[in-house]
Amino acid sequence: MNATSRADLFPKLFSLPYQLGVYLAVNAVSDAGLVVDGGDCVMPKADFIAGNHDLRSTLLSPYGKHRIVCTMTAPLPQDSNHERKLSSLLAEVAADGGFSAVLVTGLPFFKLAGVDYEGVAAGITKGSPVADVPALSLEAGWLEGYDLALEALVRLLPAPRRRGRRPGKRPRVAVAGYLFDRGERDHTANLAELGRLLALSGLELVSVLPSGVPFRELARGLEADLVVSLPYGRRAAARLAARSGAALLETGLPMGLKGTSAWLAALRRAAGLRGGLPAAVAAEESMAAGEMAPLLDVLAHRGAVFAGDPHLFGAFVPFAGELRLRVPAAALDSGVREKLPVRPPQLLLLRPDMAAAAAAVAALGGYDKPQLLVGNSFAATEGLAPGLPFVELGFPSYGHHCLNDEPFLGFSGARTLAGRLANALRSGNGPR
Amino acid sequence: MESVVFFGKGGVGKSTIASNVTVVLARGGRKVLHVGCDPKMDSTLALMGRHIPPYAGKAGGGDRLIESVFGSPVPGVHCVEAGGPEPGVGCAGLGIGIMLDAMKDGGLLERAGYGAAVFDVLGDVVCGGFAAPLRRGFAKKVVIVTSETPLSLYAANRLIAMTGNYARNGVYLAGLAVNALRPEGVKTAEAFAAAVNTRVLGATLRDPAVAEAERARLPAVLSSPKSDFARRLVKLCSAIQAAGVPSSPPRALTEEEFRSFIGGGGGPAARPFSARRGGVPSAAAPGKLLASAGFSLAGIEGGQLLFDWTSPRGVFRTVIAPAAASKGGARGFSDWTVCFHPSAGPASEAFGGELLAAAGRLVPLRFEEISAALAAPGGWSGPALRQAGSPAGERSHLGFGSWPRFIFAGSEVDALAPPDSVMAMHGDDECRFCICEGGALGAFSENACVRPGGADMPGPVLPRSDEREPSTGLRSIEAVMGDDEKMLAAMRAAAAQAGPGGLAEFYVGCSPLLLASDAGAAARRVGAETGVEVSLERYCSLGRHSPEKAERRAAFMAGKFRRAARSPSRDVNLVYYGECPPGLRALLDSRGITAEEPGEDFYAGSAAARLQVLSAPDPVLQSALDRAGLRWLLPPAPYGLAGTAAWLEAIAGALGRRGFDAAPPTGTLAAHARLRRRAAGVSAAFVLPAGDAALLAGGGAFRRVPVPAVLAEGGLGLRFFVLARPADGRKAAAALKAALPGLRFPAPVFFSSPQGLARPLKADRSVRLVYSDIRSDGRVTAAGKTPFSSGIFEPGFDGAVETLRRLLELCDWDFNERYFAR
């Protein structure tokens, strides 16, 4: 057997594990804690986020006050009653006082052993509230882990106050299921942009789940009249709406000029506001278009390979179309997908073997040959499109950090991202 | 909704009772779902008249579950079978759990309007997977089917214990359903029920009508409605429906009590017992008792509790273990035993009597209560958290919940995988992501130090990055249906990659281990097919050597060295020197010593040189070189002027060069002296717990760079801040002196708690640098100092000058003092 056939048996898949999604959700709530049932081999996963992707992460602490704790348990030697030990640890973490909410999950072998995390969590009645995140590593990937961890946090929110009628006031909106994968200024700028645009649209953004704020502040989401469900947290959004009785609207990401306006219009309709978007919104859109226009020729009729998560991909493709940028190929790091773009690329690979994906991209020829790589760090480090200018976007982004505002959503985000794409092409910043 | 789970020993008549109860419930007007939770898939046979396809192995959740639900010819009855793998492979418990999760997630019982659900679970509960029906909010009422035989009652006793474990979920034992072999057996079962504080809900007796019904694949209550069995079954069903939560929960007998019961003792008088009802037991009293007897928790080792026992003769490490798990030499108390830990040494034996006297004060406590003391409130670094989260082995530098070390201990010897070997990992995706470079603390990096220059800073890549370390990516379907094929294919591929005479190591991860995958048989089969020995290793031992593993590796490497043997054309080969050989090779070259250029073939490179110069102790490599007849040398690390000269001298000596000049060049000496003058008056500090002084002497700390010596050579002062009790100060100071012979430094500053470090650190104005293997260590920057690590140290004479220049640049840098000092 030669090396090629061996590679077929051991493909290095473009995929991220379930628990990494759980970690991302915990990372995004500043005072949440996570107990992971397993050995210390679970800890390096935090390093895929803290200090590498998110320079502002507090998951790990030089003072030892980590927000992720493991039980140091392995299949052998067997405990006579492992759940009792887990309960003790969980009780102590909950009683610590440093966390407003505590989640618990476990490595897959504990699921095989039938550990009842739901029951163990329910048995902790003192201190911070505790909820389980199902141990689904054998069945699901990082995006499901993120959603289910958010849903667990929503379960722990205190009972909602009665939402009174507010005649004459703006409808309150909670956005749930945002992928707040780091506390840097790409995401904080995104959230500021969404708040600004909702205000211009006659709506009040009361909460984004999650957004780096402490757990208790997330309870403001229960006061909303409308819960906007973003694709990274469908379950969490649905549970939030169910708990508060708010209306639920499922949307994609507000990316690009037309995409953002359509998103805002949908929110207004769902919130019961009549009429089209206010003139101020249209003016913002036009202004952004005017600023982007001079650079668009740089992007026109060029091809980009996308590599990253499917939800970002779903929003990026229409935006690329707005820029006249083609997306002839894409590799997605999760099997989760809601709907493909209207015009999917001719090469679309889900959780592909990276070597095979790189070969497929290299085989694109003629007018389909891409000139730009847009995607996460692994797209570059795995050589998906070597030599191409690279715009690092999505999780993880180990090579691009944001010390200044760099949104990619809303009108500001459209401007910023279009600028990054064009600058990369102009400067030819590859290969990495 | 009526929801009943039937448990019981295999062959006791559980499925017969359960399916007939289903019929009686349906006849009462309920729509009933009968759920078979047994990989034999025969629970629904009588109800369906045929085998039905099981749910096992289907993916896709709730919708696919509906496809597995079949309407029975019996009106009002629907059936579903969990199914499972063939006997002896896969995990049936997991399959049952997945089906029930799908049932719960999809809300099947509610959406389809069932009025009752009957769960018929495999004979004995062998793991948590079979208890899946008892998960919170799913099924609460448990009925244990038993006969009067000892084995059946023994199984029932264990099932009662299991039910107690799920009491927190509202689960309760409704009672026993007795399927007696003889009429008088009912009395035995009733006595057992009394002993465990439960009741007999009803009894059925052996009846030909049942055997006849089974042959006809019909429930007996339908085929022989007037039989004694049918009459008794109807009464049993009524009792089950009427059964509520008992006023006092049952209590399983201990092994001893059960033996006594079977032997005619009758067991203990029925007495209430506090079942697990959520939360953990109060820890205050056990904690106080332990403390008053001189026991303080020191750790957990293999499920046993380690305590430091303070006696008038000193402090001794002891082990308290459950009686069932105790080893020879331990003395029993209550349901636990106590003995000295091996680390207490032979001297401890003289104090055995005193230990037993102290342990005797703990007699009121059961082992469970002693364990519960772990949960005693104690703030963040409470004992349970500290001990549960304190990793052993190579990550011992990072105590979760406790104060991380500034100086990571590192590993004293290398345990690198031999070049050209294959290391395959059979595990899941979480396993695949158990390594990462860089990060907030850098605590899990292979190179745990900050290197200069962003481009060189290690960052994560998509694991596994090395194609010689692939992962099989175990998935749920393989866990349920068996992973033999995947494991076999992976081993064959690894063997093929290794080739004849090659070394293929196959690491079995936690999930396959739990599935009891027979990796040994697969390895033997692949060995027979390919002639390649696939050696099996357990999870988490990638970087560790067992004697057997070390021997295999050494033999493999020796063979490779021998096959690569040729006439040497170079003087030395620098082995595992990482990224710095160019400068060192140039240095050697300037002194007339030729060094092999690094190439693709590790073994050929070694064979091309007369002397192998190792960078670190590596017992496997050393043994392999010895066996192959290759000379090797482990010289001092080439850092600093003196260190580099010593390195050169050692190499020259091994090569037999006489009159060798190992002195630094004059220009280098002058440059170093100029920098040294600038260093006057500034110091670098080390922070360490008292017990860590030996780290400074060498070993694996500082990536084997002699950091204190290089600093001293550069003219920087050395300061030590030691976490120790004042009483231990003299001992700690002596340990420091012993670890750093020949170096001069003032008496260490002692601090008694992590919080107490900032003040003395900040107060010493001469201290500009603090060593820390943690990136941008907040404990250092908060004191206005600059952290540094061995990553900025460069080897060789030129490297010594560059290192000193970097250190002085850091000393001049006031960024942290200006912006982060608190």
C-alpha cells in the first residue's frame, strides 16, 4: 500500500470538534464556567481559542482561575461511582462564586458509559445555576456544540419578567445565535453596527446572545418583543423566544449592502412596524455603496475560494456577488447547513479531506481559476490554495487580529470587508 | 402518562411480564408504546408476532425513529426495538441511549398521544447506557422482575442500587414483580422485599399457558385469558398502576448483608435509607472529623484518596480506599481501609499503630462521606477542584484551580518518536484536537516559551499536522455497531506505511477502550498478514515510555542505524538540536570540526558522522546508538560564553583533539563585556515554590538552557522569590544554594501565599525581569516587571552576545511599568 492510499484511510478532515463549539460559547460569556468530564487532554482545546484566536479571552488565567476545568478522569482506573465525584466537583465550582452560570459536558467515552449529565446538573441546587450540554462529540461538530451550549445557558436564565406593553416605544429586539468567537474589535464593531442600524430602523437592540457580556446581562433578551435567530444558535433562539413568549424570526447574517437592508426590513416587519425602511437607512446604504464603488473594479470578475463555516459562507456568497466577485469553490468545515446560496459554487466540499480539497482547487483552470483565498486560518495552513492572496475571516483567525474596528456585518462591515478583499488582491499578500 | 421500566436478570421472564402488562394497559383503553431495550430484539416478538427492524444504527434523529415504530396486531399497542450490535461487539447501551434521546428530543410519546409507555430493558444493567430510560423526565416508575433464585435476587439487589442513583431524577422503585419457579418461592421474594424496604406488587407462577403462548408468538393474557397466569398478571398490572412514590426509599443490601440473607440470616431489619436526591451530602462534619484526626487531603490516585496524616512524629502520606478496592496491608474501618502510601517510605511502618489509632477516630464515617468531604467549601482552590484538576505527568506545571508555576518543570528526558515510525491514533475528533501550539498560557505547547519574532511564534495548525500521527476519527455509528473494521483498516494502513521491519504504534483512545474493542486481535491479524508488528499503546501515552515501548523503539532505531551504516565523512552529527544548528555548525566549522548537514534521512545523517552529539538525555536513542556501535556524547548545553566553551571542549575531547582552543573570539568577549557593564545594577528574578529549587539545577526546566548561569555571566543580579512558610525558609534557602553552586545571590524573599507575591516583587526596584514560561504573565506585568523565558536565549558565542543584548533591551523596556503596574 502506498502513501496515497494511506492518506485516503486517514484523511485530515476540515472539521472542528463538538467541544470546541462549547468552549467558544463559554468564551463568549465573560463569567460562565465549564466543567469538562475528562482528562487534561481536553485543556489544549482552549488554546485553539485563548491567546491564539482571541487575544482578549479569559478562558485560561495565569492566576489559575480558569473558566474551563476538567475532572481528570479517564476510562481507567474505573471509579466505583464516577458521577458522585463529578457531582462533588460541580458543586464546588457552582459554589465558588466566581461564575454566574456553570455548564457541564463530557468526553464521548462518558456518553458511551451513559453518564447522566442532565441529572447530575439538576442535582446541584446551591450556588450558581448549572446546566448540561449533551456530550455529542461522536455525532456532531463544533457548530452544534456552540448552539447547544448557548441553549443550555438560555435554560439557566432567570424567569422572565412580564413584558408589558410599551405604546409608542420602539419594539425591543434580541439577536440570538451570534457567533461571538472573540472579544476583539471585529466583533465588538459588528455589534455596535447592528445596534446602530436597528436604531435607525426604529428598533431597539436590547441584547445579543452571546456578546461577551456577563451571564446575567443576557437576561435582557427575555424582555425583547422579537427574537432574531441567527444560524449559529437556532436552538438557543427558539428556547429564548419560547421562554419569553416573544416572536421569533429566523434570518441569515446581515452581510453586504442589499443583504443588510433586506435583514433590517425583515426585522421591521416581524416587529410589527409598517412601511419600508426609513430614509436614513437607505442613505447609509447609498453612502457605503459610494465609498466602495471605486474599489469594485479590482474585484470584478475575479474568483475567490471560500473556506470556513457554512453560515458565513451563506452570507458571503451574495455579498461577493454584489462585489462582482465569483466564488467558484468552497470548502466548509461543518456538515451543518441550512440552505445553499441561490447559485452554489461549482466546487463545494463539506468537511473535506484537506489534501483532496487542495487538489480539487488546484485543478480549477481557465476562467474558473481563483485569484483570492477567503477563509479561516486552517485554509491557509493546510495549503488549500497556496500562493493566493489571503483574507483571513471567521473562526479561527490566528494570523489576523483586530486592534481597531473591523466589522464585517452591516453597511460598515460591507465597506470594511470589501476594502480588505480589494487590498489583498492589490497587494498580492500571498503566499503564507 | 403511565411510564414503566422493567428491569431484571436475563431469563427471569421479564419480557413476558412486560409484554403482557402492555396488553393489559392497552385493554384498559390506553394507547401504549412498548419499547424493547435489548439487543436480542425479542421483547416485542409476542406483541408483533414477528421480528421488527430495530432503530439501531440509524442516524438522523426523531424522524427516523418514527419509521421504526410499528403498529401491533394488538389494538392500541405500538412497538419499537432499540436493537444493537451483534453479541460481543459495539455498545448496545449506547444504542439504547441514542434511541431514547431521539424519542425524548422528538417528543414522540407526547406528539403521538401515547397514554402509556413500557420499557423492557436488558437482563442486568451492565453500564449507564442501560439506565437511559431513567434519565430525568423520561420514565420514573421502575419495576424489577425477579424469581426466588439467589442470582435473580442478587441482580435485583444491584438494580435497587441503580434505582437509588437516579432518585435525583424522581425515579422510584414501584416494587418487585415476582415470577416464581415454585409457589413457596414467593415467600423468599417477599422476605427479600422486606429486607430492602420495598414490596411485592404481584406474583406469577410457572404456567404451561405461558410456554404455549410463546410458541404461538402471542401474549398469554390474550391466548389464555382464563389461565392462572393471566389472572395474576391483571392483578400485577393494577398494582403497578396504583404504585406511588414510597414513603421511604428502598436500600440495597451490602454484599455482606446479601450473603447473610441468602444464607438464612434474613438480612438487616428493613430501615429507611437516605437515597440520592440531588446535591451532595453535607461535608462539614466529615471535614472536621478528618482534620481533628490529623488528615488533610493530598490528592486522588486511582480512585483512592491520598491524605497527609500529621502525627507527632511527622507528616506521612496515607491512602484511604474503599474496602472493595483496597490492597494488601491495608487495615479496614467501616467500609474503607487505610494504609501508608509507598512514598511514605519504610520508616513509616514503625508508626502503624498510631495511624490506626488516628484512623479509628474516623470510624463513624463511611467512605462516601469521606469522599464528600472533598466538596467542602474552600473558595476557588478548594480541595476537590485542586485535586480533580491537577494534572499529573507532563502537564504538572499547570494546576487547574491552583497557582500555576512560573517555571515549567519540563521533562528530564526526551521521549521523541523515532524518525520513520508510524503512530496512529484510534480515537474520536476530540482526541484529535488534544494538542495545540501557542495559546494564552502556552501551557500545552511543545515549546512552552516565547520566541522572538512573530513569524516564529508557534500557532495552531489543523491537527494532526504530522502525517505520521493520523487519527481515525471514531464516530457514533461505529461505536454502536462495532469499530472492528475501521480499526483493522487503520492498522493495515499503518503497517503498510511502516513497511517490513518498521515500527507501527497504534494508540487506542478512551472511547475504543470503553467499547472494549479488541485491538489485540486486530494487531495479531495485521501482523500475520503483513509481517509488521503493530504495537498497542493506551491513550495519552504518546509522549511516555513504558519499558516495553522503549525497548521496541530502541531495537527499531538500532536496526535503522545498522542498515544505514557507512564510512563516516564528518566529525559530528548534531541530534535533535532543533532550529539552531546553522550557528553551531558554523562555530564547529570555525574550530576545524565538520558537522553533518541536516537531511531527509535521519539515520543516514547519523551514520555519516563519527560522533553523535545529543541535545538532551534520550534513553531510547542512547540505547539504540550503543547497540548500533555508534559513539555519542551528551555535552553541556551550548549557552553563554562559558557554556559554549564547555560544549566545544567536550566535543573536541570526545574526538581526541589535543590542544583544542575552545575560547570565545576576542571580539565576542569585548562585545559581551560592553553589554555586561550595562547590566550593572539590574536583576532578574525567579519565582518558585520551595519544593521546586531542584528545577534550577537543570533537568527539563528552561528547555535545558542554564538560564541562571547565563544571566550571572551577563552581569545581571539574581533574585529569588520563594513561596514557603517562614518556618521552612532556612531549608529552602539551602536548597537554592545547593541547586546553583558557584552562583552568588542575596537571601531569597519568602512569601506565604500567591497573593503575597506582588508587594515584594514590586518593591525590589533592581528587578526588571521575571522568568515565566507563561506568555505575558499577568502576575509579572501587574508588578510592572517584564516577563522573559528561555525562548530568547540563543546558543553559541554569538548567541551569548545576542542573548545578553535582548535581556538588556527588556530591562530598558518600561511598557509594563508604565501601563500595567497596579
